[in-house]
Amino acid sequence: MSSGDDRDTVPVPRSAVARKRNQRVNRRARQTRRSAEWLNQPRYVRAVLRHASLGTIFDGLVENICQFGLTNELGEVRSVVESARRVALALLQHEREMLLTPLASAQAPRTLDVFEKLIHPMPDDAEVVADAPEVEADGRRLP
């Protein structure tokens, strides 16, 4: 029996490790869609799954850093730190594009604003010119 969310999940692989990873990705995708209702539309499925996959990869990298430390036995920064930084930047870019950051969501045009512009269109140039005060050639306003 299949549920309605089959199209919104990663296919189930045969190996247990991959299956567990995909369960984490699907769980994170559901959490993202619950917190951002506009991402429930079918056109955002791939973006949400990609974002959830990057988040799961980032969690694994951070877990590795916490377990083994930032540096190796020679005192050099481990390559996993650079990988975590790159994945974190990719996650931030996804969050901005999907309007998940406060700044991005504040700067996005609101649906109500678009409808207001459709209902109350801007006046024509002729109306604006007719309402403008008369001005002399040197730029002074006529009384």
C-alpha cells in the first residue's frame, strides 16, 4: 500500500546503511516542509530533498569532527573540516533560495503585495503629470 507522499521521498535502497541515510533525509525533508508551508508544492520536491540530503551530510561531517577532532596527529587541520565548511555554505545558499532564512523571507515579495498591485494599479503617466504642480522654467514652483 502506498501513501500520498511517495513522490516526496528518496527511493529505498537495499543496503541497511543507505536505507538509514534515506530515512534521515526523508525525516528532515518532512520537517522542512512542515516549517515552511510554501515548500509543499510539487515543484519544490527536488529542492527540499536536496536540502535535506545536504543537511544529513553536514550532520555526519560534524559528528566525525566531534569524534576525531579538528586536527590530525601532526597538528594539521583535517580535510573533513574544509568539507564541512563547503557543505555549510551550500546549505546556507539553499536556505536563502528557499526563503528559510529570516533575511531572505523578509526581502521576498509577499503574495498579498502582488495582489494589491493587481487590484490597485499604478496611475498612468498622464495622471501623474496632470496632478503635478506647475513649475517655472528656472525650477521654482508657481503659487
